[in-house]
Amino acid sequence: MCDFTLSPQVRPARPRPSRRGLCSLLLAALALCALPARGWACTLWSAVGDVPGGGSLLAKNRDFAPDSWSRLVLVRPDRGLAYVGLYALVDGRQTLVAGMNEAGLAIVSATAGSVPKDQRKVPSGVKALTARLLNGCGSVGEALANREWFGEHAPVIYMLADSTKTAWVEVAPEGAVAVRENVPTGRGPAMRGGTLIHTNHFLAPELASANVTVGRSSTARLEGIKAMLARSKSHSLEEFERLGMDTSQGPDDSVFRTGSKPTSTRTLAAFMAEIPTEGPPLLMVRSWGDPQRPWIMRLPLNRTFWERTPPGTSQLLASDPAFPDLPLPGAPARQ
């Protein structure tokens, strides 16, 4: 919220502005207050059951201001499950925004942009929640069983997937949590699944009152990805990659955002996972953080991949060139 205070000042006499002029100035000031806060504005979507061969798919387009970099890191702790994570540099800190562990659980997150920034930035009672879930949970069900962890976190939106289930979790102010799960029904050719989609405002009716301001882009991207997914009866990683590049709704409202201005929020990375019921998952990660030097990685997450670094270490897999030389997450502290 903006706070405008008018103080009387002694100035040479000037013609008084008209009432219309004062209204115009006030509207301009209010428009500045309504500008969206700087932050993640991601699009998340998933499918389960309606995937050839079974299993699930999970995708995230990471949107942010163009001065935020990404890097992909394999983290293999001494205890618990190893995971591969997409880390974003925001305000000088690296934050885990998407990841997948060796048990086949994938988690992506998005900003709850409909909540004022001061409420989103409150200290969380549980730290590094995404890393904690990836390190300690082998399935969507196990992650959701820790509902109290979500309730102790600052407002945020998560989407989770394993080979048999997908879900989203909305965390609102004051510990309010809403969960929606998607589990396929039937078997074999008769199996029926479905999709889940999310952007940056709460969808659960019970959390509707927590939506202070729903951004135009959040609504447009939600409807856009929903319409595109509805065109197909079954889904594949190739389709998800194609949908993630869609620019049909313009530079600021498409699933793939190019930004209408040099400083506008834009799509900087994509994190997509194919999680079959049998065999190793496939992870696809792309970054456009440096438009002149984009990178892409396609990783079969088999046993060889997870054992490429010893327990208690981390390995850098890919990085935007401008990402600073910070210690790798999960790695021993530098001496």
C-alpha cells in the first residue's frame, strides 16, 4: 500500500489545478501503487494417468526480472535422499525453486503473488522446506503427511508429483493451507487421470479471501495453459515442452513470457520431469538467463546419475555464466 501525505508549504502563488487535474494526479499515483511487486511469477502444470505408458509429468516455467540467474545442482547429503535442484539467485541469495529426488518425487514452487509482499516475506517457522521435503520424502503422500510443515511456512504455492499422484498445496497467511490431489482411476487402457494447473493466486475457495490482488497475468496464464492442456486426451514431455514455449497471449501474459520492456518479468528457466511407473525418470531443464548463452540439459535420473558424486557432496551440473561463485547448496562449508 502506498501512503501519500500532503504537507503545507509556502510557495509563490500559482494557479490552482482544476478538480479534473487533481483527479488525474491521484489516479496516476494510485496506478503506481498498483504496479506488481518484483517477484516470481511462475506457471506450474502437471498430468497423471493420461500419459502413454503411465506415470506423471510435472512442469514449471520460472519467471522473474532479467537480473536473476539460475543453476542446476546435484545434492547428495550424508543422510536422506539425494536430489537435483534448480536454484535461482534472488537478492544475492540462492533459493531452491524446483527439484526432484532419487525416489521419484518432484516439487516446484511459485510465488503467492495475490498476497501483499510484506505478508509473503514474514519469517517461516520451517526453513528450506523444498529441500527438506526432497531430502526426507519419497512420495507425494509422504510429503503431504507433513501438513504442519506447510502451515509453518510463509505464503507460497507448491506443486508435487510422483509416478502415481500429483497435487498442489496453497499456503496462505497465518498458516492456512489448502491441498488438491489428483490420482488416476482405473487400470490399463481404462485408466483415466487428469491435469493440475497453477499460477500465482489461490484457487481453493476456502482461501479466496486471502487473494488481496489477483494479477492480470496470473489469470491469463492460468486460463491459457488450461485451454492448451484441454486440447489433448493424453500428454507427453514433448507436449509439455511445446506448451512451455507458447507466446500466444503476448509478452507479459503468455506461458512463455518475453517481457514488454527490458526490465519486465520474463521466463528465465524451465524445469520439466517425466516420471514413469517403471524405469528412471527423465528431467529436462532449460535456462534463458543469458539470452546469448542459453543452456539445456536432459538427464535420465538412473542409479549412475545419482552416484556420480559421493555422499556428503554436491556437484554443479549447469549454470548461467553470471551466477556468482557461491558455495554449492548442501556442500561442506569452504575452509
